[in-house]
Amino acid sequence: MASEYLKWKYRDVKPDQTVELTPRQKRANWWYYHKWYVLLGAGLLAASIYLVARALGFGQVTSDYQVAYVGSTALPEDTVTALETALADLGSDCDGDGQVVVRVNQYVMGDTSGEGAVYSYASSTRLMADLDSCDSYFFLLEDPAAFQENYQVLRRLDGSLPEETDQDYESCCLSWSDCPTLQQLSLGEYTEKVLDQEIQGDSQELLNQLFVARRGFWTDRTCSYATQCDALWDVITRGSSQ
């Protein structure tokens, strides 16, 4: 056994020889050392393409009409979807893309304490951006008096524009219940979860507590498709006691 060990210990060890890799092995070796660079680059390229596409509007469905809901609690998704669909049936294809799209933008500003204050501030910021860019033409308001006092952007029902210091909100809005066209919309029921409990209700009854109004424009800047929006306003307020 000793002699065998000595033979192994003092064996002739050859220096490392260069191993010729096959093309497949070369590709595998290159991928092993460079894969994270490739994946990172692909991710950055995809993100860049996505941002450019969004900026140019590619692959996005644009809205023909926009509605701003301002209230203390969010509207149920079922109600929002039903309302968007029902109003789309009353409108026209403003942008000529073959479909009528209504978007309801929700701005919930109820709880102003604790964590709720953060969400309220965020909604207020988004609403200011909406008003500044003239996105929403139609308004669904829980408290039209407070809204007009704070923002003074509503047009009178007769189409005229209030003076800058005029806070008479009553001449600028209608109760949902006073608009026969809105009252006849088939909006169905909604289901939402509150504290792990499912709550069901009637969307018409929920919206019946709100007021409708439209945006006024004091400069040349207006919302998109202002003429078509005026026409839809005439439709939804037809027969009301304005």
C-alpha cells in the first residue's frame, strides 16, 4: 500500500492544457457572464418604449367625455362602470376611433385626519391637475356649495359665466333627481366590500343624492370636444326644472 501511495504522490502532473470549446459551449459561457447585463438592458429598452408609447398615445383608448366625481366616499366600481356605459350610449364618437368612451375620475376628499388626510391631499392634488388641464367637463358633486366656493369653475345652467366673486352655486347645478334622463338610466345594483362584509345597493339610489354641473371656461382653453360635451349636457338635462 505504501508503494502505491508514493507512486500517486510523486506522479507526473501535467500542466493545465487549454481546452477548445465548441461554439455551443462558447455561447453558454458568454451568456453565463453577461446575462444580467442583457436582461437589464432589455428592461430599460422596454421601459423606454412604454414611456414613449404613452407619451404619443399609442395603444391607449382615449376618452370622448370625462366626468369628475367629488365626494367624501368613493363610488362603487359597479356604479362607475354602469354610469360610464349608460352615458356612452347617449354620447357620440368625438375622436372618430369607432367607439364612445366615458371616463369617471373619482376625487375622494372626506377624511382629513390621520392616514385619510394623505389620500384626501392626493385627491385634491389630482383634482387641481384635472381642472388646470381642463380634462373633465361634467361634474358629479356631493357638496356643490363647497366645491364652487373652493374652485369657482362651474358654469351657470343658462350657459353664462359667473363673476369671479360669485359663489351662487344653486344657479350652476342640478340635483340628479331633477333630471329625467339621468333618472331613467339603467344602472343596476352594486356590490362592494366594507370591513370584509359585502354590501349591495341600487346605483340609482346612490347617485340620486348627488348634483350635476358642467365646467365653465373663461379663456380660450377648453376641454377636448367642448361642442360635443355641450350637446351631451343638453341631452342629460333635458326636461329638468332648470
